[in-house]
Amino acid sequence: MSMVVSLADYGVGNLHSIGKALEMCGAEVRVVDDMSLLSDSDCIVFPGVGAFSRTMERLHPYRESIVESLKAGTPCLGICIGMQILFEGSDEGSAPGLGYMPGRVVPLKARSVPHMGWNEVTGDDPLLNGVEDRFFYFAHSFHAQPEDGTLAVADTQYEMVFPSMFRKGNTYGTQFHPEKSSRSGLTVIRNFVAFAEACQ
């Protein structure tokens, strides 16, 4: 039986690309537009693309129940803005984040912003197992700055070094877009689906 992934539709994310990629990697995708249902999911994916405060509008009333679910071990993958909302807040907006990961989202200190293009991801987390080409696609102007450095499991160089992948418990977050990163991205998503299945 396939892993059922709840893909959060909070009105700003790119659902089609990540949904298709998850299905290609063996998951069954359920698009969820009622955020109250996320806490009862077997697996959660927060898609990327969007602004911090706008993304949190739909999630804010259910912050506590979602975080409790993550603390209980529900596997989760947050992509780009879907990763940033896992933190406590962002300089991009005034709304609080989910607060599951301690730290804050801050502006990318680079001459050319937004950062859009392919850059290398350096790390040895199991989610990167089997990835031969470590270049992934990025599109962002902010990055997460965790209070606990051990949450960052991979880094990327773009005029500065910033953490580009995170893990806490069974929750992963990527600043890059695996669903837009060709074969390398599909390998990461396939690894995540296998990881989520093993958590059941």
C-alpha cells in the first residue's frame, strides 16, 4: 500500500509539480485545503513558492495541533517557503511561523537577490543518498537561521554559505526545490517517501 501524503494547499504553493513528483516516487497524494486535517495525516508536505505571512494565514489557527503532530513523529517535508514556516518567524513578514524549529528566517546577504538558479548542496544526510549530481534549483530571497546549528544537515554557497537543508525528528526542510531539480530532486523525494514509509 502506498504512503498517503497530505499536500497542504494553503493557497500559495506550487502543488502540481510537487504532487506529480511525489506520485512518480511511489506516494499517493491527497491535496488538503482544510488545514485542520493536517494533524491527522500519515505524512505532510508543505510546498514552496509564496510569502511567509500569506502562507501562515491559513495555518495559524492550527499551529498547535500541527506542531504536536510533528513532535509525535509524523513525517513531514517542507520546501522553500514550506520549510521557512517551520521556524518561529521571518523578517519577510510579521506573522509567527509554526515554531517547530527554533530560529528565524532572515534576508539572504548577497549582491544578486533573489537567488535563482542551480547551486550545489553539500551534506551527508541520508536524504541525499544516491544523488550523483548535487546541484539543485533555488528561488529565494530569505534563508533560515536556526538557533541550534545541528538542525542544519546541508549547506550551499551563494556569495555566502547558508544552510539549505534541515532536519528535526521526522521533519525535513529544504531551501531548494527538489520537484524542480531533475533527477537529483526526484532522488531526494524518493528517499523522503521511503523514509516516511519506514516511520509508519
